[in-house]
Amino acid sequence: MNYLAYKLAQGWALAVLTFSGCKLTVTGRENIPRKDGFCLVGNHNSIFDIVLLLAAVGRPFGFIAKKELAVIPMLNLWILILGGLFIDRKNIRKAIGTINEGIRRIKAGGAMIIFPEGTRGKGRGLLPFKPGSLKLATKAGAPMVPLAITGSYDVFEKTNRLHSGPVSVNFAPPIATADIPTEDRGGLTDQVYGIIDGMLRKAEGTAPFGGD
């Protein structure tokens, strides 16, 4: 996504938040690298998550969307403008090509977001991560910034109508992947899952801040 397109998208997202009456709280923004390529890794409860991330991240980013969204008028255009890539999970060769393009963008200094659950949670809590869901970051040797989004399901996905309410985006410190040997990367999934789950519990008041 070029910078002008990002600023237009960010302005749109801020306008949507103002119109909806949602109060957005952002913590940990200082953990987002100001330059070089990296991956955001977060939970995904609602299509409203993209609005929140556009308002919160502070620099352009892209993401990978399922190919079925490519035929939806207007939404497909927005995905392309926002730097999205369409993936065909049923065609392994094409899917690998899409992942490789995402890796190329990260190595060129861009940012990509990963939703490792593979689908929207829709209020069911943090779902298990799909196998290999972090390869976009590990193959690019890029830092991963775990993030936790709360409130997005209630303000939109729950009724498919926009409601006001508190929403938050919390960013954890980045996790370096470049120097992790391939044989030691298996623990990354559990590590990132634990960080995101912990942030969600704290944000939702089910665990004390500073606790496990």
C-alpha cells in the first residue's frame, strides 16, 4: 500500500469510528517498528478489525484475504487498495505464490498482518492457530508484533449492524525470528498464542495486569 492510499484509508477508518461513536484505546504502539519489514500477528473476531488496525497501526500494512472476497464489489477494491493479497487455499501452487509475494513485500520493507486463526472468531474467544500460519514471518526472517483486538465483535459482527462501544488494540513487544533455527521454530506458535491470549484476558478483565 503506498503512503497516500494508506492515509486515505486511515482517514476513512477514523471517520467510521467517529460516526459509530466507538471509543478506541490503543496501547503499545511504541512496539511497532518505524521502518523495515515486519509482521503483525493478531486475533480476528470481526471484519471491523481492519477498521481498528487502520486507525491504530500508524504505518501502511497489507494482509492476505481468501480469494472468495475478490468477487465482492467494492470490498475487493478496498482490499487491493489496502495492499491485500488474495489466496486460493484449494490450489497449493497458487497459495505458495501468494505467500511468496507477501514475503517479498516484507523483505522490501513492508508490513503484513497475519490472522493465524484462519477465520473470524465471532465471539468464540481465541481459536487455535492453523499449522504453518506464521510462515509469512519466519520465511521472511521478520520480527513479529503480537496484537490483541477487543470489542470488535460486539460493535459490528454480533448483529451485522454498527453499534457504539469500547474497542481496543494492544501491541506487544516484537519477537525476532531471523536468528531462530528452523528446528526451534515449533515453539513460536505456542509463544505467540500465549502472548495474544494473555493480552486478551487482561483487556477483558479476566486476568490481572502484570499476571500470567
